[in-house]
Amino acid sequence: MAFNEYIAGAVGGMAGVLVGHPFDTMKLQMQIRTVGEHNVSKISEAWSCISSQGLKKGIFRGMMFPFCSYGVVNSLLFGVYGKALDYLEPDMTVKPSYFQVYTAGCMAGTAQLVLACPMEVVKCTLQAQIPVIKPSSVLHGKPAEIKHYHSGPLECTKDILRREGIRGLYKGLMTMFFRDVPSFGLYLLVYEWLHQHMIRTEYSDGHGIIAAIFSGGTAGCVSWAAIMPFDVIKSRLQVDHSLRYKGFMDCLINTVKKSGISVLYRGTMVTMLRAFPVNAITFVVYSQVLRELNIIYSPRKKEKQEKNVS
């Protein structure tokens, strides 16, 4: 069925968000809190920051929005990826080349930007509103950082539109383009290479689950490691509603000038801790759901499913 990839991608994306959101929130805190007494440079400080606010306002702050919306983004990502592979290699009896896999991944990464960018802006804005409360602040009697909390994604979206217009929801779009297009190509290339290798060896369990876990997790780590500087600048641009930065280069220059080159890799460790389980579960759910959908609704396309997933 034509929409099997879209459905499987949506379910896989929702599963990934559920697993990785607390790590994502810690990553953002470390990327945007780099100056002064509210500097968050360690994973322990980031965890203390979000856990001090409890589950709803801290650890899972802003999760419901990406949980519902990133299913749509992943649906578009994997759906376009499948369609792009069909276009690049129309012969179902021939496995796509690795260049075709990378190209299809880049095409999918481009397609998802139109939805992913505004969703990232809203998510990051909600996550950034968690106040920084560190032990040193309490000991010295310093007041916690107080900010107006948006009640949720709807109020946040309305506020951004009121103050900045539709452009506010696409803040950091070009940075996301340079981050996502090559990284999704690399992501799917590494996954396909590892997955095909494991399926052909003794490491396969017959259902592809072990292969999907290892291949998906590794692909996530590799692709994130390659684009961390872009992710840091993207995060800082998307929470900059006071319009301090004029664009990517202005943000990059000022960030490095104030905090040093190492700030461009701030949050790398927590990103790796998040990337493996999130992408492992995403690909396990995606591949298994796609397998079942192809068997139920498109039995004659089983060979095509095995070509794209296995």
C-alpha cells in the first residue's frame, strides 16, 4: 500500500519522542545556557535544572507537542524516503545503491523541513522556559531565573505569530537545512549499510529486530556527531525571540566570541546518550510496523519491503 511507509514512520517517530524527550530537553539547556551564573555546562546540571521543576514543567516540558507532531514529520520523512528510492531505482528486483540511499535520505530531509522547523521552534521555546536552579544559586541566596511560562504549544505559537509573524515560526530554517539534509542522508546510509551487513550474518535474529536496534542506534549517533555545531546554532537562533542575532553567521561569531569554539559541541555527550536508544526504537518500530503493513495490505510488495528495510 502506498502509505505504508508514512504510517510506519509516524508510529516510529512517536515512539522515539517518548524515549528521548528528557535527553532532548537537557541537550537544549546545555546549548543555550552558556554565560554567567545560569551557565549549564554539565549533564548533572542540566538534569538538576529540569528535574527541579517536576515531570510536567521540567522533565517532560513541551513533550506532548512533539509527541503528536513528530509522528507527522517522521511519516513525511520515511514516506518521501521510500518514494525517492522507488524513483531512483524503479526496478524492485534491484537493491538501491548506497549513493541512491544517501540521495533519497537527503531528499527526505529536505521535504520534512516545512513541518519540522515550526515544530522545533515551538518545542525549543517551551523547553527554554525551564528556569535554571543550581545548588550554588540556592546556597548564595540568588533568586531563580523567572520567566513567563506559556501554558502550552498553542499559546506559544500564537505568541510567536503575534510578535514575529509567520517568519518567527521558521526561525533558523536555513541552519536546519544545512543540518538536516546531509545528516538524514548519512543517517539512512549508515543504517542501510549496517542493517544489510547484519542481516547477512549470524547477528540476525530472523525478525531483523537486533539488526534494527544496532543499526538504528549507530546511525543516529554518527549522524548527530557530524552536525553538532549546526544544532547548537539552530537551538540558539530558535529561542532568540528578542532578535539578538541577525542570522546564522552573526549567531556563530558572537557565540564563539563569548564562549569559545568548544561551545559548538556543547551537549554532545547527552546527545549521544539520547541518539542511540531513540533511533534504535524508531527503526525497530518503523521496520516491524512496515513489515506487518506490507504483509497485511500489500502481500505482493513483500519483496519491495525487504529491499527497502532489510
